[in-house]
Amino acid sequence: MPTRFELANAIRALAMDAVQKANCGHPGMPMGMADIAEVLWNDYLVHNPADPKWFNRDRFVLSNGHGSMLLYALLHLTGYALPMEELKNFRQLHSKTPGHPEYGHTPGVETTTGPLGQGLANAVGMALAERLLAARYNRDGFPIIDHYTYVFAGDGCLMEGISHEACSLAGTLGLGKLVVFYDDNDISIDGKVAGWFRDDTPGRFEAYGWQVVRKVNGHDPAEVKRAIETARAQQERPTLICCKTVIGFGAPNRAGTAKAHGQALGEEEVRLAREKLGWSHPPFEIPPEIYAGWDARGRGQERQAAWSERFEAYARRYPQEAAELTRRMRGELPADWRATIEGVIEKARAQDKPVATRKASENVLNAIAPTLPELVGGSADLTESNLTLWHGAKVIGPGDLSGQYLFYGVREFGMCAAMNGLALHGGMIPFGGTFLVFSDYARNAIRMAALMRQRVIYVFTHDSIGLGEDGPTHQPVEHLASLRLIPHLRVWRPADAFETAIAWRAAVERRDGPTALALSRQNLAPQPHTPAHADGAARGGYVLWEPARPPEAAIVATGSEVELAVKAAQMLAAENRAVRVVSMPCLEVFEEQDAVWREQVLPGALRKRLVIEAGVSRGWRALAGAEGAVLGMDDFGASAPAAKVFAEFGFTVDNVAQKLRALLG
């Protein structure tokens, strides 16, 4: 049987060879963390290479994703569908081994990592999901949901501010099945980190409420094994294992230096490293005995089969719980979901009093949350402003992880990254609230949700200058346009309670990406909706109000500005001018519609178009066209009551009507 050192050297060799062949990449971390990975994956990690999506598997997150060859080597060696040819094509077009791990692209990759710290925050969400599901479904003698979340993280991950947000929350919640291996190798891209990173990292995590295992020799399997045993013995607190390693371990001239971090070692250094490590095999060649020492397929299939047998017994004893959990594992919605949400939409259509869309959103939550046990909500310390806590919701907190609502604290970035982890784990539909202006804090986590096509919902309230007195620091201007630039993210800005319910339906039913709801602080008047408008609003853009004769111009508006558009069109109708009003709650969805629908709503011949939105105008100019105009915000707002701010920047019925007259001539 191969020794542990020989098994770990297989990782080092594959990392060196793949990076050298690509002539780019990061060999240092895989070489430095290979011994830790060997102990974890061979002795502890519960997984099945034949079924990477087995629900009760342990989750492994490579937060320092630049060291992707560590993960690819592990997946290949343990028996996942990642053949050697893919490792030889590391970082090449269409390969399964991109520069950083990508969820949904490579079997066995649990989350897309590379932006440092986010994998660690994703893992907090995964560990939370495991605890939430266990609290709801486990019964005495039936630990159906029972797995760990393991993370590899480096200095860079812990320098990023998101690590504080996420790890502080994890300690507060006592996520005892979260185990993080800190690769303390003293090196980052710029050199020795002592010049810019002298934190007392163990003390910091102890202050969060974590168990910390200090001063583990990351190249001593016995020490690593003892540390993991210590971590697994503690179920009330997450654990940080501080592993001292040498970056580029085995490379005689580059080990322990920044040169091992992010560039190929060079053919001569690779040759010398092989000699020093005692690895005599040619590039990309793994001896049969090494493969046998790593192969996890038989063990994984046995573990999954045992779990499946246990689940079948559980289903006989608790059929209702088993059926619900199975549905959630599949990502399906309850059988009565459609009837529930259609009732909510119809009730909203009958709304006859002005209501803020944030309040309309709360009304939707009050109706749907009791029927959606997978819905896990929260807010970044703005619950009473976002109106995200529904009636009867049980709050998740220290000592009780059986609820559906979480106070995230002032942690917008950490919240959104943890929501990614909740979604990735499965069985959850997470949503989180904050002010739209603070989406900037969370933007990269939103981007990652879109990149991974995860069902995550953002409740962004106080969506425009209409929030009033808090002034330009809190009044989002560029944010709608900025979010619309993110591929696969859908941004809904509903005009009233009816469109808000439509937006929530779209967000919950969507399974191929995240959704942002931009909601008003101020009350908005209900619009005159027909039953047919439900289909139109669901298509992202539709004719809300039509003049008595064929239109000669169109107003396109979103959110709070739809009310202005309708009143201005009615004002011009009294002057015998015909203006169509198009409500555009979701530009992305409208643009996805077929040409027939788009032409029906905004005919090419209807070239006189005025687009109005209390946000930057640049993103709307293409829709307005050469003969159209945009009424938007191309400066920051002001501190005053909402009505006065809107008037100051021209968002009044009279001004909209005047701009239409100018267009019509």
C-alpha cells in the first residue's frame, strides 16, 4: 500500500504538471495543502464519486479557489467523472478544469470560488442549511440530514472583510459541523504577508465563538488527523484548524516563496521537485497502486446505500416528512403552490388603496410563507424597513436552528454569500433584504449567484429618490442600471401590489438564476388591471393603459413612475393626443420574449417614446430610440420629503406631460 506521503505527492505532481502544461495557474497551494487534503478525503469526507449530488454528502469548499488543481486532482483520483485528459487541458477552452472551480461545470465542485472569502461565506450558508434541515426532519434514531461542511481557506480569504461578516455569524449561530482549515503559509501574491497581515487569527476566531485548533503542522498527517478529531468532537461551535504549511512544498528553489503562488514552476524546477519528493513517474502518470489508494467509489456507494436504506425506513415511519423532504431535495414546489400564489395575485389585483410595494411584498410573504417550508428569509438589520418578517415566522438564533427567518445583522455581503450557500446546498429558497443602495456592498455575491444560476431572491427596498429625507447617501440612482448589467440576474421593479405579487411568483418559480425585487418605501396607487395583465406583467412588459384611438406615442415606465405615466397619458388624452402606457416591471424578462410580443407592446412604428425611471437614464436610451427621450436621474438625489425630491428632479405629472408634448410636436 502506498504511504500517505506518496498519496499526497500524486496531488503535487498533478498540480505541477497541469500548471506547467498550461504555463499558468497556481501550483503552490495544492502542493502545500496536499497532506491535509489526503487525510480529510481519505479518512473523513463522506461522498460518492458516482453520485456527486447525493443529498447527505459532506460538502467540501475550496475557498482559496485559485488552487483549483488541488480540487481537480482530488476529484480525478477519487473516481469522479473527470478523466486525465481534462487535467491535461487545465485552463483550456471548454475543458472541465477551468482556472477557478465552477459550479455546474465540473462534477464534484460545490460552489464557484476564486473571489477570496466568498467560498468560506458560502460554506456558512451550507452548514446553516444542514442544521435547518436536520432540525426540521431528523427524528430519534433517524439522522437523515447529518453531514459536515469542510473548507480550505488561505490568508487572502481571511483578509477579505466578508470573512469577518460570515464567520462572526457562524460563531453566533453555533454551526458546529462547519470545519475550516486555515492554510497559514505566510505568503500571498505580493510576498510575505507579515508586511500587511499580522492579525491574531486564532484569537479573532475565538472571539467569534469558534473552537480553534492552533499550530497544526500541515505536513504531518497524524497532527492533521488529531485536529479533525477535535473538530468533530465539538458540535456546538464551528472549528478553525490553523495549519502551518509551506507553499510549493517540495519545490527546492520556489517552496516558501511568492514565486510558487501564481505561476508555473518551470520545467527544471518541476524535475527537481520530482527528485526531492521521490516521485519518479512521468507527467500525468499515476501508478495503479496510487489510484487504488485514492479510489472512493466503493466506499461512497456503500455509504449512500446505507443512507438510502435508512431513509426508506424513515419514510415508512414518517411518510409526510419524507415526502416533503424528497420534494425539497428535488427543488420542486408544493402541490398547492400555484393555487396559493394565484389567489394572492387576484387579491392584489383587487387592491383599491395606495400601498408601498415593500408592504405589498410583506403581504405576499404572509400568504405564501406558510406553504413554503423551504423559504428561508432574513434581512441585514433592516427587517422593520424591508418588511421581510412574515406573521408567525420563527426566528433562527443561537441554540435554536429550527426556524425560517434570520437576523443577519449589518452584513449585506456576508448575507448574500451565505444565501448562495443555502441555495447551493439544496432544499432551500433563500431571500434577504436590505436597501437597494446597499446592494453595492453585496454586489460580488449577487454576481456569483448569477454566475452559478442559483435561485436566490433579493428584497431591495427604498428603491429610489422616493425614500426622501435620508438623502443621496441612501437614494439609489445608478443601482437599477448596474444590477441589470449582470447576466442572468432579473431585476423586477413593480408598480403596485399586483405587479409585486407577479414578481414574487416569478422569483420563487425561477430555477435558473437569481431575482432582485426593487420595492418602494412610499405608497403607490393601484393601477387599473385586467385579468389579462397577469400574463403581460409576467412577460416583463405590457400595455397597461391604451388611449381611445391608435397611439401616436408611448410612455415606458417602471415602479413608482408608472403612476406618473398613466396620469400624464390621461392628461394628454383630454387634449386629444393618444399615448400608450407600457409598464416594464422587468426589462430582462421583456427582452427574452419573442419578437411578436415585443412588437405588440412596443411596435417599431411607434417611434415617439418617453422612458421614465428615477434612476440613471443611460440604460434606457436604446429602448427610447433615436426619436424618443428619457426622463431619468443623471445626478445624485437630495434630502427632503419624497414629493419635493421628485418635483425637484422633474418627476411630476406636469413635467412628464410636457415632455410628451415636446416629443409629439
